[in-house]
Amino acid sequence: MRHTSTEQIILRVASEGGCIELMGRLKGETWQFRVGTQENLLRVLEKDESLPGATAPCWLNTWEEALKALDAYFWQELQPLVVHPDFHKQVYQALSRHYGIDHEPCYKAWDLLFCAANH
């Protein structure tokens, strides 16, 4: 996916069909977020305005708005690839809300990613 130099990957998850990214940028001391998919990128590159999602994703002003946008993709069920170190806690809390405390096995791939990032 195309990124500007001020954007950082906050979260990247993958499935067989491609990946979903939550990008972030700092505006002063506040983060803004946008969700992008390979599908959206292809539509923008094709410049076919008749296709849904052909415009660039808009920036979201809160973490809660970003999670709501991500939830449309069931990101928790996908393979985690990248989590920005400053957002480990927020991502883990979102996973906990999604799975609850009784689903520890679901965290295995996420735990491996978090542990690898801490070394």
C-alpha cells in the first residue's frame, strides 16, 4: 500500500486474499488513523471512480474510530504481521474485548508477534 513519509504502520494483518493496514500519523501530539486494504489501493490505482472504495480512505481522529473501521474486516481473526510498539497495549486490549478471557489459545499468533517485537 502507498504511504506518505509521515505515516507509520500501526497494525498490519493478513489473510490469503491480501492484507489490511491501520496507518497512523502524528498531528502535533495527537494520532490520526486510516484503514487501508490492498483492494482499496487497486481501485485507487485503477482510477475507476465507479468502484466502491475508489477514493483514498479518510483519516480518523480517535483510536475508537479506528477500531470500529477495522472491525468491519474481522481483523482479530487474521494473521498478525506488524504492531507498532507504541500500540501494543491498545491492540492487546482490543483483542481482550473481542475474545474475552476464556479464549487464550486465540492469542498465540499475537503473543508471538508481541514477544518478537520486545527482543
